[in-house]
Amino acid sequence: MTDASDPVVVGFDLGHGETALALTHARKTTAPTVLELTGASGNGRQHITAVGEHPDRGVLLGEEAVEARGVTSLFLAFKSPQIERDAVRRPVQLLVGGIRDDVTGRGLVPPNGAVRWTFGAPSGWSAELRTAYGELLRSAGLARVDVVPESRAALLYARESGEVTLDPDQLHGGVLIVDVGSSTTDITFVDGLRMRPVDRGSQLGAGLIDKTILRRAIDEHPQRAEVQELLHEDRFERLRLELHCRQVKEAFFRVDPGRWAANPHETVIRTRSIVGRRGKIYFNVELSAADMAEVLATPQPSLGGQSWVDSFRGDLLAVAEEIGRPPDLVLLTGGASRMHFVLEVSRELFGADRVRMGTEPEVAIARGLALAGQMSVRAAGFREDVHRLVRGDQIKLLVSDRLPAFAQKLGDAAAAGMTERYVIPAFRQWRAGTITTLNDLTSQIITAMRTDLTDPANPRLARASAEWQNELHPELEELTRPICNRWQLPPAAMRLPPVTVQGGGGKLTIGTNLGAATEVLDNVATAITVVVAGVVAVTLFGAGTALIATTGPIGVVVAFIAIVSGLSMGKDAAMEKAMKANLPLRLRQMRTEAKLVEKLREGATAEEAALSAKLSAQFLADGGAQLVSEITAGIAKELEALAIEAELLIA
């Protein structure tokens, strides 16, 4: 019985030309095993991507489908983004369902549903197209299906298989993945583990070479008219002969290039018999080095009149120009990458030390897909642990516990330096008679403070927010550390990057190389600043007026007015009368400006500290709940963004 907690993962590389499967387990560390497929050609590990229906034998797969007589339908090379077409949907369902029945029927894959099937798609396919493709695959009878970019599978294969010799730092730099297939050459640039498809707009598939070989063979055949007549009447026979030409091409490229150089007249030849109206016809396909050179130099209408080799070289040059710098690594995958010139051209353009190809490029994607599926299962567990953390109360409790320290920093940011910035300039205006009463003076101070402190770019609030967040980060890391340990990730993978203040403008920025996550984190930091500014605005209305008037440096001015006015009534009454008093200029100027300014500065530190404490308490009272809610939500977004990037580190 299959362990549901350790499901089987099958990488299903349904290619345009060949199909291969590799199997692993979600929680095991052994390398994926390529499955042997019933009736597969060659070494038994690859099916020709062909499927047929026979009235007596049912669904036939691969070479068996190609060779069978009496089939009512035969499909070859049908993988396409046009999945709404029946000519694509029908063969995909037949092939996938038939291979599933084969591998489950022989006990290679459990039939009880504890299987994750991971399919590949060209990197240029959109997320919506991959979703639709997954739905098509599920309609073939697969319960749990993932569809991932084939370039991701290639990268994982290179990183995990051990078949490709490379410097680990290369994988974290710029990697150009060139997947040469029968219908397309899929080129993807991976920069710092982030993938960017590079669409050259041409259908540069090795199948074009097969068609060219077939045309040459037909033109050179002594019974050309009969062959053409047969192929016109029987489209299945054309598919069979095209496959025959592909097999001859593959046999040619399995020969060491040095052997062709030493024996230029040596050939690869294969013969196939076909039945025409007037009996059996022997169809020969023979290729020498000179023949193959002519084939590869043949202008291709679908490539704008360029030859296959020239188009391949041109695409690589265009990609190199587009990415703007030499890639650190060029990884060749796909069975067609065995064609000698693919490696030669790539090395010519990028350097032999940067170009790599595994020992079995034809099954690299299948193995990489199995690894991608394995990672997906593990990443899902990791992601669920992160979700459980952000949905729980631990982060909220931590923020609530540390909020008084944040309020104190906000109070300090609001009160520190207010004597010089707000009080002394306003006092000078009051002394000169420009401001009438202390109520007016207080209002002007509050207006100036509110304008300053509610600016999202206020550097003092930004620094207070940045300092507090950075002090909180180590404690958050202690919450995520058990999750990282559980999934064999370094604790630093979930470490929130430091928040800094950019220049003097007060904009919070994130010190990180997290690519797409940077925008999320930067927006969260800015959102916290905006919320803080909103709380400041609320605090400096209403009760804030009394705070400013009774605490801090302005109290010195009030005391001065009470003295010069000879107020001897109770404190509250004296305060109210002083605030409303419109003193004559001679009284306002009874003491020199310098003396009173000196007095204001003398007590500034203590008075501002007292005001900071009052403002901190007011921040907690007016905005504590909102701050806890917003900051907790922001941290949750930050951790979710980090989790997406950390998944790439799960092996």
C-alpha cells in the first residue's frame, strides 16, 4: 500500500516527438528512475509520441501505433498550445490514458490515486494555458496533475542529477536553457532562479529536418511517382515515413563526428517496405556527412528561407543581445540536442566552458519534472506550515507585545526637536504680535506638526518604523526557524530583509535580492508608514491639542504669561485665561527674546521627553488596535512572499 504522506511522483514528459516518464517519491532523496514503457523504441524508455485506435486491438501507443495496419486513427507529433482543437485533445487523452493504464497495470505506478503526475509545458505558455492543459490531462483520467515550465524541470535536473558538471554559483547567475525538441526550440533565460521565456517567434523544431530528409528521399526514389501517389492516398503512411526519416537522422547523430571526418563516404542507411497499388516498394533513406550537410543547409520556408543551422545560430545571437550579457551557463536539453552542430554552435557563441549537456538529454526533462513534482509536494507542506503560522495568533501576539516599544519610538519621533522646529518659530511670531493668543499659537504648532508628521515621506517616522521592524525581525525568525528546520531549509531563507530609509526623503526600502517579492515587501513597509501617519493625524486632533498645550516646551510660555499677567487663580483657571489672553506687545516683550528662547531650549530635552511619553500613550489608545492589525497583515504578506522564493531552495 502506498503511504499517502509519501506519494509517488511521476514526471511525465509528453514531448512533440518523444515521451518519457520518470518516477520518484515525495519524501525520498533517491534520484528519479526512468520507467520502461511497453513497446517503447530504442532502449525502452521513450515512446514515440504517437497513438492510434484499432478496431480490434484498441488504443495502441508509440511505435506499435505507427506500425499497426488497419488503424482507424493515427496521431503523431500532436502536442500544441491549441488545446481546444480536437486534433490535439483527442490524441492527448488517448496517449496519456494509455500510458497510465500501462504503468499502473504493470505495478510500476500505484493505481490507488496516491500519485502526483507532473507534466511539462513550454516556458512561453501562459499560466492560463498551463491551467487549461492541466484540465485536459485530468480529463484523461489523472486525479492529481501539476503542469510546470519545462525550463524549470531542466534547471532542477541540472542542479540535482549530478550528470552535469557545473559550479553551483552558475545556477544562481544567468542560465540559458535551450530545449531542442521536434516542434520547437524552447529558449528560457533564468536570472537568479527567476525564469524568463525568450520567444524568438519561429517554430524551430527538429521535425523540419525530418521533413527535409523525407522530401529528398522521395525525390531521389526510382519509383517516385508511385510513392507520391501512395502518400497522397494514405496520410498515415506519410507519418510513418517521416518517423522513419527521424530514426535515420538520430542514427546519424549517434555516430561520433570524428568518424564522419575520417570516413566521409560512410553512410547510415535504413530501408522500409511500403505497399503500393502495384506491390511492395522498398523505401531507402541513406545519409552521408555530405548529405546531412546539404539537409542542414536547406532553406526552410517556415524559417523565413533560412537553413535550420543558420536560424538556430541567429536565435541564440538574438537571445544573447536581448539578455544584455553573456549567460553564466548554457544548458542543452532535449533529444534533438544530440545533433552535433547544436553543441558546436552553442560553444562557438558562448564558450565551451559555459555550455553543458547531460549524458541523457532525451530523458532530462522527465527526470526534472519528477523532481519538480517532488519539490511541489514538499513545498506544499512548507507553504501550509507558513500559512498556519500567519493564520494563527503568534505573530499578532508578538506585535501586540512589542507595540509599546513602537509607540515610544513614534512618540520620540513626533516630540524630539519640536522646540526648535515648531515652538520657537511660533513663539517669535506671538512675541511680535503676528499671533494673537496662545490658543492660536498652539493651533499653529499642531498644524505644522500634523502637516509634517502625516507626510508618508517623513524621515523621522520612517526611521522609527524601520528601526522597530528591524528589531522585530530576529523574533520573527525564531517563529519561522522550526518551519525551516522541518523542511531542511537554512533559517535565513525566511529571514525578513532589513528595512532602511532611502536618502533623506523618508521612503522605506528593502535590502533584498528577492526579485518579485521586493515589490511586495516594499509596499508593505510603505503601507505601515502611511498607517502610522494616519494615527499621528488622529492623535494631534482633539486630545492632542491639550497634550501640546499642557506638556512640553509650550508650558514654559504659558507659565511666562501667567506671571506677567499676574494671574493668581487656580491652575486650571489660570491656564484657560492665559491661553485666551491677548497681551499687549509691551508685556509680550517684557523679557528679551533671547532670554525666553534660552529658557525654552534649557528645558527642551526634559519637556520633549514628557510630551513623547504622553504621545506614546495616546498613540496606543487611538491607534493601537489598527497598528496591530495592519502590521500583522503586513508581516504575513512579507512571510508569504519569502515563502514563494524559499520554495526554490527545497530539494
